[in-house]
Amino acid sequence: MTYKNFFPVLLLLAGCGADTKTPASTAPAEEDKAESAYIWATNVGGEAYTGIDGVEYEAESSVTGGTVGAMEVVKGSQDPMLYQSFREGDIRVDKELPNGVYDVTLLFAEHVEDAGGGTRVFDVIVNGEKRIPELDVMAWRDGKTISGLTVATPAVNVTDGKLEIRFEATAGQPILSAVVVREQAPRSDEWELVWSDEFDYDGVPDPAKWSYNIWKPGKVNLEEQYYTDREKNVRVEDGMLVIEAHLEDYEGAKYTSGRIHTEGKADFMYGRFDIRAKVPRGQGTWPAVWMLPSDAFKYATTCEAGADWQGSSTCDAWPNSGEIDILEHVGYQMGHVHGTVHNRAYYWVNWEQRKGRLLDFDVDTEFHVYSVEWSEDRIDMFVDDVLYFTYMNEGTGWEAWPYDHPYNLIINIAMGGAWGSAGGPTDDSALPQKLFVDWVRVYQMPDSGSVANIAAN
């Protein structure tokens, strides 16, 4: 969970599902969903194009208004051509579709290289409903121009045979590069449950499955919390894992919180990872469910096994060996869910971060299932089976694909830090805040080359 405006010393941390629990021994049939299937995609202002993930974009259709523009260089995407053409101004999307429920993903890039935050701000209205308020392409893309931004809005209801998208600006002019419309289809029933924690007990997290990080503030990302192993900060109660952040004077820190992981107890390569969770609210909170390599030195070039690599400015274990962020949320942008991959080739330092964003504004009041499907070819991110981000194996080596060795799961709330404080000082009045996790389930495909190293209980 390394992010925007970081200094070299900063390293990682991205770090409505079913209401009842299903026994961990069987894969839940009612949640047996598949990767969402696209039904229409168009390259705004441009020619037909096949995305690296196989999506077929039509040459511009069903999009009018404004003026067509182009840019030569686009960063932060495996499909830069989609962002090189765009429309800017009074844009309209009018697409005939069968009545039904669809997930809509919009692609943007700020082409004015000296644009600042607040110079281009607009709302996205989908079928008469404001779905994406106050979108600032540059600011939402980590303060970067000429970088691809994807924003997904789920469950758009088409009742009159037409998808209508409108844009209303409060500053500057709206802009749009591409549109993808998807519907959900049943996922493969070949997924087999290999590991889970249903949290159907009370007390401390199962020590056969989870370990603690106990860290002082500033270990990574300029975070301000002290990670402890106290039940005040990490516990299981009422069938839930609870990570709780507090405002308190503790060992010189202003905040306390918890961070647990499965390293050495459950390490996985490939599979589907489902986490049913409800995030905290409040500016300064930075909850995450994510994955780090269990052998952090797999692709390190400046340090060897045994080095204290997390937070190091000299050891390149991160980002070389990779990171997969299944869920990140920062309290100053409530309802914005982020999925991200980090690696040597593409990360924030070179403006090439690969990530996606989905807006769902009840994440702090309702439980959702946050998922990643990871294979040797691709990584797909979902919320409630809504696909909103894909990263493909380009076949160019470990620099872009260090995702060929086992990783472990991490759950935490950070406070403040490089990203948590990007929206301003922490709202101390909002604390304490809790991250609730109802369950964690890991599935793998038989005969797929998957690895599950699970310690004996």
C-alpha cells in the first residue's frame, strides 16, 4: 500500500456480501460468480482497439459532443492507446442496451501537463443519477497528469432500453477516453476452498493462522500509529475480526492500531481470495486487506534474506518482489475503493502505477466482499463480483510480473501517513474506528499450478 507523494524511504502498506456465514468446508453456491463479462466498449475519439485483457473496443460509437483531442504519451496503463484519444467538453453517451443491471467503467486522463488540482472538476450522471461526484482526473490519479485513470460504478439499472451518461462541470471541462459496460456471469464452479477463517470464536485471532506486526510509528509510509498485539486493537468478537484504531498516548505515539498477517502459516500462489468486510470512516484512517511476498527477497538486488526490508531506503525487496492490494480505502475519500499492484516496472516513482477505483458509498455501513483472482496470466480485482481492475502478465520478466511465488495476507488500519494524511490532518474526533472482517476465504483451481503452504494446526 505504497502510494502518492511518497519519499524513497517509504515502503509498503497498501497495505453486500451474504449476511450469513457459510461453513468453510464448502464453496458457497450462491456466491458462485464469475469474472464479469463486457457487453460493450468504445474507444472515445479513437479507432477500434483490442485491450491487453481481451476487451474489444469499438471505434467511437454512441458518444457525441465536445471536441475530439489526442495526446502522444500516456502513463499508468497497460493500454495507453485507449487514453491517447478523448473528447472534451459537453460530452454525451447514449447507448441502446437491453433492460438490466450493468457495471460501467469509465477511462480518463488529464492531458494538460501543467494542470493542477481543482482546474477540471465534474460530476458523472448515469441514467439521471449522480454516480461519480466531483471527479478531478489529475487529483484522483495521485496528482499526476498524462496518467490513465479508471473509475467503475456498479449496478446501473437500465429500464428504458438506453444507457445515458452526462457530465456536469464545476471547473474546466469534462473529459472522457473510453467506456466499458459489463454484466455479471456465473464464475467457474471449479474453485475449491483451501483455507479460511470464519472468525466463529472469541478472543485473539487464531494463532495457528495469524501473526502480529508490532511496530512503532514511522516504520513505513510515515504512518502515525503504533501497531500492538493488544485485544484493544485486534480481537475476534461476535463472529468478526475487529481491527480498532484509537486516539491515545501509547509509547510516545498518538494513535494505536493493529496489523496481522499469515506469513509462514498460510502462504499462497494463485487463487481467488474473498474477504467480507466493512471499513471505518473518518479522515486519516487507511484500512487495507492486501498481500506481500512470503519470500520478500525473491527479486531483491540490494539486500539479502534477514535484512529489515520494510521501511528500508536501501533494500529493494520492495517493490521488486511485488505487492497486491485487494482493498484500500482512505477516509478523506469515503466510498472510493482501490485495487493496486506494485512492482519494479510500474509504481508511483515513475508515474506508472497500475490501479483501479470503484465507487460504492456505503462501504462503512454495509459489508461487501472484496476479492482478487490471481493466476499466472492475470490479476483481477472485484467488489461484490464487480470487476473493476485487471493487470495482465506482459511476459517481460520479473520487473513487471513478480507474481510467480507465494504471498501472504495482511489486514490492518494505518493512521495518517503518506496517503492517509493526503486529504488533511486526521479527524481525531472520529476515533475510535473499526475495520470489521466477517470472514476470509481462499479458493484455488485444481491442477492449475497453484501453491498453498499451510502450517499444520
